Amino acid sequence: MTDLSDIRREYTKGGLRRAELPAEPMALFEKWMEQAKEAELSDPTAMCVATVDENGQPFQRIVLLKRFDERGFVFFTNLGSRKAQQLAQNAHVSLLFPWHPLERQVAVTGIAEQLSNAEVLKYFVTRPKESQIAAWVSNQSSKLSARQVLEAKFMEMKQKFAKGEVPLPSFWGGYLVKPDSIEFWQGGEHRLHDRFLYSRQGQGWEISRLAP
């Protein structure tokens, strides 16, 4: 077994105090997201999405956050994908934003609701044409005999839609994750990290400090 126990570092970028917290968690999330963008992090919108299958087996994957507001967090995907199939059976989901260079994490739990076709189309038309075509090509999570099959299908669809708009595939959609809890983690010296948990209580939020 490879021993990694000697790999460690101190977290020194500053703490997070209760007096600094807004009443609504999305206000703090917006502030942290803007700071992640300003710091020019690689993929600041990348988040780990965790779902569970019918046997209770968790699965995780990286997905890009495309929109957020006071309702929650939005991402898009193939509706035939493994994540979509699992969400159809169990809509409970967990998100994690790992902003390591800022010594921050944001962890979310909530319920994923499928977006309407109108909401999906509104985003789909803003994608680069190649990305629109790729949505038609990939039967996400299915088995492939070779990469060449995927590339050949892409070229076929590229020629098909060469002279016109790419229509929205019926099997492509999105989800709004409505949060039940949002935890903000800020690294601290000597492993004395700051953790604050927003838990939904009716129409408002309860804020708790958690031990590191």
C-alpha cells in the first residue's frame, strides 16, 4: 500500500466568521463564485454531482454549473444518462464545489427537478454549434465499441446540420437542484477550519457552525 500520510499543507488564506454571513446562503455563494472567477481558477463552475442508484450505490461525476439564483443550481445533461436515470428513481442529490486554490468548498444537498423544454431550449441555442451537434451524437453512458464510432457519428450529424439550425434533441434536458442545505467550508491554520451550515427552515434558513 502506498503511504500518503506525509502529504499535508497549512491553510492560511483566512477564516470565515459568523458575523460575516448573510441571512441567505445564495448571497454568499454568489460572492464566492465571483471571487473564484476573479482568481481565474480552472473551471470555477465545475461541481461534483452525486446520485444514488436503486441499490443505494452512490455515483459521482463532474458537471458544469450553468445558472444559479435564489431557487437553486442548474445543470444540463442527456436524459438517458446514468445520472438522469438515477434521478428519475431518486431525486435526492448532492453537489460539491472544490475551490482548492482558495481553500474553500461548498457542499449542497437538495432535490433535483427536471427543467421545462422552454428552459432547456433557451440555454441550448446559446451553445456553440459543435456542442449542439455533440448532444445529438452521444448516447451518454452507453457502451462504445471504439472512439471511431463516436467520431463518425459526429461527422455524419455535422453534415446533416451544416446548412441549418441544430434542433433540440428530445433526450437532452436539465435540472434545477433546490437546496435543503448548503455548507461553506473555509480552510484554517492548524486544521481549525471554519464550517457553516445553512439548513432550510420553512421559508428561511438556520445557520450553524460545525466543528472541523
